[in-house]
Amino acid sequence: MFRRFVLAIVVLAAMVAQGFSAPKKPVPRGAKRIVNIVNFIRLLEPRDEAITKDVLYQTVVSQINLFAHYHLPATYLLQYDALIEPRYQTLLKSRIAAGDEVGGWWEITQPQVEAAGLTWRGRYPWDWHANVGFSTGYTPTERKVLVDVYMEKFKAIFGRYPSSIASWFIDEYSLAYMYDKYHIVASANCKDQTGTDGYTLWGGYWNQAYYPSRLNAYMPAQTVEGQVGVPVFRMLGSDPIYQYESGVGSGMQSVVTLEPVYKDAGKNANWVRWFMQSLADEPCLAFAYTQAGQENSFTWKDMHEGLEMQAPIFDSLRRAGKITVETLAASGKWFKQKYALTPATAVTAIKDYRNEGHKAVWYNSRFFRASLFWQHDSLRIRDIHLFDERLKSPYLETAGTSTQCIYQTLPFVDGYNWGKPDEPAGLRLVQLLPNGKQAEITCKNLAIKEINEKELLITWALPTGEKFAIHFFDNCFEVVCQPKDPAFNWALQLNVAAGTTLPFTAINANGIDAVLDWFAYTVKCTQGKFEKAAAGQPYVFSILPTGQKLVVKCDGR
């Protein structure tokens, strides 16, 4: 009784200090804003002998107590070694009745491999290297057996198959098998990252969720026939402004996410309030999403401060009607009922919590993603990656043998890989002056408008009277100018860091051809034209408008 009283006092003090109070009635909302609290569970942590099985178990107990106090539904995902541990079984069976979800975490462990009749190749009973700790390191036949073993054990313990199975990455064969045979309703994978823990997932659907290709679990599909019918949600809650180019030029990113152990992000109350305000209030098109929670390997000692700060924020926003906190399976069922194909979404951050004058907009569809970035009034389209369900994953038919794993999509603009700290890469708007020189076109007092669930419009006016608009559609984008002077000339130009190797094989007036890993793709201009830069120019190509408008088709075909 005394401990509950103390916890209540601490919670009340935290809510007062953070200025959150719930109104009597929820505020009506348009697009759904979803928070999944996902805590995945490992039995052991061989990387640190101080993190014992008891420490890991007590971390989960503390997570359960915290979120239960706020009546926040949570999802607990069990790695196979934790699944077969009796005390986790007892603990989590009680949570199912309370409205939480118990599902699967798809990192492969020694007990699971041996139960499948296979030989364990890891250094420890759980080994995080991609060729042993993830399904990409096994043949399709082995993956099928590993799925069957997990599913049958889960059903024997909980009386049903899991509705959700997630991992940093799951190969396309396993994911399709889980969906086709066991009818999982939701999955999740890691945010975009380069090099972290040896795993590179780059160029994918930024945040939110997508239906993956049957040939490539990281690649959004364009057709019902070509997709696995289970939505894959992007994990960890990436900072839409600063995560993308963190560590640019180094080949290794830092982490700027909602994870509660990072002092400059998920452990920082100012950052969390800013992040959640962006998620709750800014344009998002179809829906907005983030994943909260933490793996038990980080331990309660390191995560409790961040989680105890975040929980009342989630609770307050939920009671205000601004967000929906639900299980991963609930989100998967909602997505499946609402969308036959991957929808268009946006992630917008127009306020900068660092007060450095930065803004960012991400646009996603089943055909491509794009990122716009502002530094004060300077605009740069820093990322455009195309999606094509026909691109086969390197792990589709064979096991990966490397300790690293690489999933990627089709780059047209890649500010991280093509840039350096002092040479930022991207498409810039420039005015073409009569003397042959160029001047950057600034972007001040921009307005962002959701035209419908698929279209996002960004507009601004120059001090000289010209008006600009960037209009995103699900398979293309337009840039339009309304000039004050009919002689006003402008273009988009691609800049990259010196020495960058690009995928382009040909630059023609109506299209740019490119190749990634022997897969050919094309970016086309249906209004306007591409023009390759002359030797000695500081840019790669220009996109020149026709009639003050250019249209870039981004469906890769």
C-alpha cells in the first residue's frame, strides 16, 4: 500500500511539473495518431555479465507496473528463449486479461534452433550477428521450420498463435509464411539506419507502416498481388529533423529516437514533448504513428527515468483525444481494414526544438519517399528513394553469410550517402540569371496543406512576388512557379559531395536511368526536362521546367 501511495505522489508531481492536464472531454480529431508501446523480451544478455536473467526479468516487471498504472495498453514480444521460461509465461498471461498483447520477437536463439533440429552456429545462446541471430542467416527451408517451432510452442503456452511478430528485420520468406499460414496481423522492423549493430536498412518507407513486397520485406509493394498482406510498422520513433543526417560522411549514424535511454532524445523531456506535439498536431495525411517502449536488455536502471517521464505525457495526450495508445495487433487490424494498399503519409516537423531554424517534411507512398529539409530559409530536397516490388532481396532464396545485413531501396537523391558535413547533398531550387549565374531561391513563411489523404502541398512566396508550390502525389511530385516577371527562370539542381559514386547510367531529357545491384530503374520528367551538367559545373544535373512547371514521375518505370 505504501509503495502504491509513493508511486501516485511521484506520478502526480511529474504531471504537474510537465504542465499536462486532461480536459473533461476528448478533442475531436481527424487522422488517427497512433502510439504503440512495444517492449520486447530477451532471456539473457551475453554482452554484459552484470545484466543477469533476474535483471532482465525485473525490468519487464517494472515496465508492466508503470504502464498498468496509467492504464496504457502495451505489447510484449517474446524471443523464443524467454517464451519457454516459466516465470515469463506466468507474468504475461496475467497481462493478456488486462488488455495488453503478447506476441513474438524474431531474433533466433539456440533453444529455438535446436528445437527445429538444426545446428546452432552462434557464439552465445543468443548471438546478435545477422547470420545466426536473424532469419536472414538461414535457408528458406530452415526458416519455415523455425517459424513452425515458434508458433507451436507459443500456442501450447498461450492457447493461440501470436497476432504480432516483429524484429529489427524479418526476411520476406519468413514474413510471408507467418502471414499465409498463421495469419499474423502486424509486424514491425527497425527505423532507417546505416551501420548500427551491423544492420543497414536504408531508403524505406519513413516511419508509419507499409505492406511489404513478397520479394523483399523492406520494399513497399505497389500491387495487392505483389504484397504480403500484413502491415510492417517502423520502430523507435526517429527524429524527423536530425536522425537522417546524423553522422553524415562517417558511415555510422548516431541514434536520435524516442527510446528512453538516449539523453538527447527519448530521455529528454523537452525533446519528447516536441516530438509528441509534432505527431499529435502536424500534417500527416492518412495517419501518424510512433513506437514507444524499450527492449529489456537496456535494463530498468537505464530506462526508468525516460519511461517514467514519457508515460504521463502519453496518458495526457490520450485523455485529450490527441493520440490513440493501442497494441501493435490493434493497429495492424485497423490498418488492414482501412487500406488495401500502402497509403500515403507524411511526417512533418515545422518547429525546431533546438531553435536552430531547421524544419523537415517527409512524404511516403507505395511508390516513393521524399524528404524536404530547411535550414532557416534555405530549402533542400535531401532524399528521394523509389520503391519497386520487383527488386528481389538478397536473402529471398539464400541464407546471408555476413555478420552484417543490408536492405535498401532505389536512390534518386540520397543526402546521407552522397553528402558530407561541409558538402550537403540534395536538390536545390535556383534562379537562372541572365548573366549565366545562379542564385538560390529561398523559402520563407511556408504553408503546408493536406489536399486529401494522398496529396501534400507546400507553398511560399518570395519577397520579389514569385509564388512557389511543391505538390506531392502518390506517384510523382510537381514544382510550380507563378512568376511576377515572365522572364523569371529557375531549375532544380542536384549537388553531391566530391568523389561520390552515383547509380546513374544515363541522363536524358525526359529521364534518368540508374542501376542498383543489377536492377535497372528510371526517373522520368513528364513536364520539364533533365539536363546533364557541363564539365566543371558544381552540380550533377538540372531539372528545367516547361511553362513554369516540372513534374517528376517517381514510380520507377
